[in-house]
Amino acid sequence: MSDAVDPDHFAEEWATDQEILDRMLDGGDRPHVVREIDVQFVGELAKLSRFKDAASEWGFRSAQVERYEDGWQIELQIHSDTQKDSMRKLTRKYIEIEQEFGIDHDGWGCFSCNENGPISDENPA
């Protein structure tokens, strides 16, 4: 696991992630609530497969490689809260993964949650 992350690349990715987190907050998200976060990477099949074999070492509990558009994608899950410190660490982690495995981060997503679970019509914010 690499310690050298390009600060400009981190700043760019973190700015995007902060926008998403701010929209979640505006929608009633409670950042301290732990939930499943899906993280995607795209790249060559061999490189994604190599990462799949190491995914648990990076804190991911499941991984699936599948055909995606005109290439390959891996989707992984990790349990975390969405507090800024936790998400900054996730941002750094996916940049380190990009560097170590030669694959590209393709986004993350999760449900906005409150103490009762995902926010929905049955569980409003």
C-alpha cells in the first residue's frame, strides 16, 4: 500500500467527494451512521482480477468483476460511516488502489441514512 499520493489528484477527488457528501447532508443524511458503501473501479480484466484477490487486505468485504460497457468493472463493498474523516481516508485509499493496481476509480455510492436505516418514504429524514 502506497504512501505517495499526488496531492493535486487527491484535492480534485476530495472536492468531488465533498460535493456528494454535502448533497447527502442536505437530504438529511446522518454521517455517523455506518452503512454499506459501493466502490467501483474499471480497467483491464487481469488487473481487476489481481485487485479482487487483494480486496480484503484493503478492507473490502466482497468484490465482483463483470463486463462493463466496452471493458471491465469491479464493484466492492465496504462498511463505513460518511463522516468527513472516514471519507477522506476512503478517497486516499481508492487513489492508492489506482496507483498500485493500474486501474481507475469509477465512483462510489451509498444510501443516505439516519439512525433507522436508509432514508426513504417509509423512513423520512
